[in-house]
Amino acid sequence: MDKPTHLIEYETMLLGRHNLTSRSRREGRLLDRSAYILLSRIGMEGPMSIRQLSDAFGLDASTLNRQTAAMLRDGLVERIPDPNGGIARKFRITDEGERRLDREREVIVSGLEKILDQWTPEEVTSFAAYLQRFNTDIERLAGRPWPRP
């Protein structure tokens, strides 16, 4: 590991193995990862079609059909006519989907606060800024920007 990028690779690999919500998920209270990410995107952008989700995530329609079918069964999203009059139906987050997404986010933020409780506010702010920059650079290279509040 003679270059900083080697250390970044290693640390991001380790980061990927951590699950801040594993206990709650085992007890069946939270969303799976794909539902969390899809609901987050739909929550930011509003109703989206399979095509729009495919463009946003770079996933094929069959993968998204499986994921959205599971979310429909769980009452997290509903299919609606395109509010703009288009042909394709869109997925809109339901009240239950909003409630569970908010709960998932609360659990994750609580876990992060436990991890970061020994950090100064300045360190947390700097870390957040570097993560945002890292993600936006990945999004720029992939051509798939993620909406931010």
C-alpha cells in the first residue's frame, strides 16, 4: 500500500462490509438495501418510470421490475399514471414507504452518531464534505448525478 489510493481502496472495501442496521433488519423492521436506495431516489425526484430508474441507476429493466414488484407487494410504492401525461406508468412512494424510509434513515443516522461521537464537529463536517465530493466525482464520471437536498 504505497499509494494513498491503495489505502482508499482498502478502506472503502472495509466500509462496504459494515451494516449499521443489521440487528433491526434481522428483526424484520427495516428495508432491504435496494428498497432503501430506490425509495430515496423516488423521494427526491418524485414519481419515476422503470425507464427513468434504469437511466438513474444504470440497471436493466428486469432487475428494476423485480425490485419494484417487491416494493409494490410490501406497500412501499404504488403505480400511477404519468402526471405529465406520458404513456409509461410511474412509481410513487406511499405513506407506508415514507414512514419506513424515514425510520431506516433514523436508524442509520443514530448508528453514525454513535460511531462519530468522539469526533469534533469540524471533523464530522470535513468528513461529510469529502464524502460528498467523492460521490459527486463518481457520479460525474458515470454520468449519473444523484439529486441532493
